[in-house]
Amino acid sequence: MKRVFAAVAPALVALTMAVPAAAEKLSLSTLSNYLNGLGTVQADFTQTNDDGSRSAGKLTIKRPGRMRLQYGGADDALVLVTGGQVGIFDPGSNEPPQRFPLSQTPLSVILKRNVDLNAAKMVMSHREENGDTIVRAQDPDNPDYGYIDLIFSPTPVLKAWVIHDQGGGTTTVQLTRMTLGGSVSDSSFNIRSEAKRRGTPLD
């Protein structure tokens, strides 16, 4: 389930923006504005783990600070992010969900209320590759928890991310069929309520 935790995040469908010239990387200010303009997002995702194993599911983001990664049906693996916490539900366990501070995953970079990729010590690299803009970023307050590669199409759309965890592993999440907007209840991200529903209540 550690790899499920690493996948936890953000993203998403495009805001309307002009397409830059071919092979021109998008500016950090443009990408920050794009991420800050995202509210509720839903998408399909495919996750590839460091060992080559793959899984798929549905992603829901409600910025700021909330995310749901549903791996299959209602009682399958699930990751919830809310209130600065990450909860990981393992369908093979009778124990309550594992919980971690959101600050311990690089996804905190894009789930915060105000994303500023120009902030000091946040961006480690910023390049163009095959028409995409790739930003490698970390939480400047918690660099020891790893970093994230954010891959944007020229539109821009955040089409994938790669988590590089503190142990040296990588987890890639590719996003498809993204939609922006709509209403999603805060209860969809409630770790305590989900634990109770599954019969593994929190202490």
C-alpha cells in the first residue's frame, strides 16, 4: 500500500489558454496560475509502480487540500486526502487505515491553497521535452520527503506526474478523460467516515 500512498494527486483539465510556440516551455508563473485555477477535477488514472506493476482507477480532487484515489469498487483500495492528512485503505487488512501527514508526500506541492512554483527552493528543474513542459518540484519546507515531476501539455493540461519518494522509488500516474467543475461533497474525502463504513473505525 506504500505505492498507493505515493500516488496520492493532483490533476487535471485545462483552463483556456493560448498555445505557445512549439518546443517552448511554459513559464512557472503560467503553470502556477493554471494549478491555482483548478477547483474540482475528476479523471481516470493509470499508476505504474517502481516494480513495473500497474493499477487504475478514478481520481477526484477538490482544491485546496482534498483528493480521492479510488482503485476499483467501493470496498477496494482507496486513498483519501483531507485536513492535511492522507488515509490509505487496504482491502486486505482489518486494521484502520494508515495515516500520514500530507506534508510527507510531494503532492503537497500542488494541493496547497496557493501554488507558487517561483517560490525559493521549490523548483529543482524546469525543461521542455517533446513539446511538454516538465517541472521537478519539492516542498521547500520538507525536501527530505522526496520530489515530484509534473508533466504539462502545451495547452496547458497536467497530464502526468512522477513521485520520487525518500527511499529512491518512483511512482508514475498518467491522467486521462479529465473534467473540471461540478459538485463533489466534502464527505467523499472524510477518512473517519470511510473507516467507520468499512468496519475499521479510527481510535
